Amino acid sequence: MITRALLLASVLLALTGCFKPQVRDGNFLDDKMIAQVKPGMTVIQVQYIMGRPMVNDPFHPDRWDYVMYVNLNDGSPIQERHVIAWFKDGKLDHLEEQPANPAG
């Protein structure tokens, strides 16, 4: 009886090391969402479609950074995306997408 309990405890302990949690951070960004955002939209309209920006830089109030990072920890590639919304006079001037980090 004790050997079964000991065996079960050791198996459970060994399996706990196999679990790798998924890491999802930042804004969810997909192509359909980004395609809806057009120059000339107000700050409120952009925020309604894209959500609140991940980075809000007090030194650059006309720049909003949307950052997405997804690591499923299942061997699939890490998904990274960085989109910058540039505003001028309270309206969207343009969107800029930064290339993914090759070291990621």
C-alpha cells in the first residue's frame, strides 16, 4: 500500500515538471481589426476598434503602441506583432507595423 502511494506521488511529481503555461501578453491584434482602422478616425474610434494601447508614452502623446506576444509553449513559433498608431490633431494619421523581433 505504501509503495503504491509512493509510486503515485513520484509519478505526479514527475508530471508537474512537464507543464509549460501559455504566455499571452499585450493586445490581441488580427488583420481584420487593423483593416478597419482608417486615417482620419478619431482617437475614440481607433480605441473602440483596437482597444487601449499596450504602451502609452507620456513623451509622445500622438503615438500609441499596440504590442502582441503569444507563446503557446507547444513547439509552435512565437507570435509577435507591434503596430503603432500615429495621430495628428486628434485624428489618426497612419498605422505603422514594426517587423517581428528575429531573436524572439
